[in-house]
Amino acid sequence: MTYISFLSEYGGRFLDGALVTAEQFVCSLALAVFLAHLAGLLLLSRTMVLKAIAVVYVEFFRGTSLLVQLFWLFYVLPLFGVTLDPFLTGFLAVGLNTGAYGAQLVHGAIKSVPRGQWEAAYALSMSSSKRMLRIIIPQAFVIMLPAWGNLVIELLKSTALVALIAVPDLMFEAKQMNSSTYLSTWTFGTALIIYYVFARFLITPTMRSLERIMARRMGRA
Amino acid sequence: MQWDWQFTVEILPRMLWATVNTLMAAGIGYAIAAVLGLIFAMAQRTRFRSLTVTVREVVEFLRSTPLVLQIFFVYYVGPEYGVSLSPWVAGMIAIGLHYAAYLSEVYRGGIESVSKGQWEACTAINLSPAQAYRRIILPQALPPSVAGMGNYLISIFKDTPMLSVIGVAELMQAANAIGGQNYRYLEPYTIVGLVFLIISLFSAALIRSFENWIRRKLGMY
């Protein structure tokens, strides 16, 4: 069998898998971005309880391994009567995990917005929520974007783990094809290349242009 | 579902033994990555443009594809060419290569942070490039790299559960086995999570103090 005929026979399955990976990626990214901002803001909170919740969330999900969290959600949660389907479990685990890493980026970025910006917003007697939304967060966003570029690629890589709880993503399809054809180089190799193309030619350029657009809107380019 | 203390005590010795394997896997993987990473970093600093470009692309590839897929690739592709690798060997190669790519970036950053004057001084006192690197540049590149190196040590430790997919007898594999034999997943998976949490929090603190120590040792504050 040549590689071409291999691709024409199994190409569809690679595409199906890549599509599920893309879905997992988008869902977990949305969750991660939301949680990162929520926890990142709570980390700044002066209310001890809120801050403690955020610290526990961040340390817990950063400190335990993603695979452990995934298996815990998938195998242990049903024992308490909460049964989630694999797709949902998959992006919940990946989103929760990446959100914890993202929270630190948000926290760090907000703290590195120059002090004068806070004071200026205060001088204009903006309410604290308005100050956050209109002055601080947009600037923090520009500061943290490059770091998010790396994190988003980490997120894409993390989604491969959902194959282990039988979500039919790219990794899962590759594994299945490998056990039916034994053409390991081609199955795993093709999957690796698809992930690479996804990261290098889709995510990286998107993040770069987002960085440029934001810098321009902030009047920094 | 109730937490069963008797069961916990029963499985604890086995889990702790598996923890030793996990730590060993992380240690060996890190040692490989540390050496290989330096080679990757140095290969990008030669005069040969094509070597630089090739290594750069390899590093990007390793960094932007999922580790779990790389583990499968190394484990299953070997036999196709008549090389059968044991799970341990395949796992160590995969994890070592993956983190070598990350560490090469850390080293590169460290080396680039050494000021240009140091290089000029090396030329002025007639040091060969090898001597310059070994005696002048690398020792100064180390302190700024320690934080990054430490973070990846913790990351590698948290990624070792992925080795369970090819049957390396580490902590996650032990938890899977215990869970399967007893139909009890609550205790084993929770213990795995706790072990990871404790070790990573502890080592993060350790690395921070090591970083301070090395800075003081080299007279850099």
C-alpha cells in the first residue's frame, strides 16, 4: 500500500478526528478564557474568601496533572451520581486545567498595568467596574497576549488526552487506525503533522495578527 | 459512594512504590531533556544556517504536537523498522525529546541574556569558543535559566501519567490497575491527585529557594 492510497482510504477518518479535536479546542478555549479572567480577577480581590477560592482553584488545577483530573472527572464523578458524557468531560477537564494557568497570566498582566492608569481612572471618578472594563483590562489584554499564544498551543496539545476517555478526536482515530492497520508510522505520523499544521499555521498566525490588531487599537504600533 | 479508609491503607504501599517509579521517570526524562536541550540550543548558534533552520523547525514541531501522541509514535513505530523498544525506553525517549525542545528555548534565552561585553572580553583574552562557553557564558546563562528549568521539571513530573498509555508502571498505571481489580476508582485516583499536588507544591517552593541560592552563589542579585 502506498501512502497515497492509505490517505484516500483513511483520509476521511483523519478529517473526522480533526474536526472533533477542533470542537474540543474551541469549547475548552472558551471555558479556559472565561475561567482565567474570573479567577485572575478574584486573585486581586480584597475579600479574603473570594481570593482564597481563586488560589485554591489555581493551585489545585496546576498542581495535579491534567490526566489525573480527566480520569477523576470521568471515573470518580459518576460514583457521586454525576455522569457527564465524554465530550463534555473532555473539554471541562482541559478548560479547567488551562484556565488555572491562564489565571496567572491575567493576574500578572493586570498587576503590570502602570499605576498611573489606575490613578487616572480614579481621578476621573470612574466606578471600579468601569475602570476595570474600560481602562485596565484592555491594556492587560495586550500585555498578556503573547503569553496566551503559548498557552493556546498547550491547550491544543492537551485536547489530545481526551482520546483516553474515548472522545473520537484525532488522537483517538489515529489509535484506532493503528490497531486495525498496524501502519504506525503513517497513522501516528499523519496525526502528528495535522496537529503541527493546526498549531503552526492556524493558531500561531491568528495569535500574531490578534497581537498586531490589539497593539494598533491601543495606539502602540 | 463512601471513602473507604481500610481500602486506602491497603493500597497505599503499592501507590507509594509507584510514586517512586513516577519520580524516577521524571528524573531520567529530565536528565535526557537537559542534555539534549543544550545540544538543540547550541546547534542553533552555529554558523551553519541550514543546521539552525532545521533544528529550529524540529524544536517547533516537538513543542507544538501532543506529548501523548509522540509517546505512541515512538513506541509503535520502532517495531516497524525492527527496533522493539520497551515501554520505559520508548517513554523516556519521547518525554526526553519533548522537554529537550522546551529546555532548549530556556537555555537560548539564558545564553542570549549574557551581555555582549562578556563575549568581547572572551575574545580579548583569547579564549576558544569552547572555553568561552564553558567558563564564561554558560555559568552566567544558568541563573536566569533556573526558574524556567525548574518549571519544566515540575511539568515533566506532571506529564509522567501519560506514560501509562504504553504501560509504564508509574503512579497512574498503578491507579488504573487497582481501580480495575477492585472496581473502586475513588480512592486510587484521589490518592494520585493528592500525591501530585503535594509533590508539585513542595518542589515549586524548593526551586524558588534554589534559584535564590544560585544567584547569591554567583554573586548576582
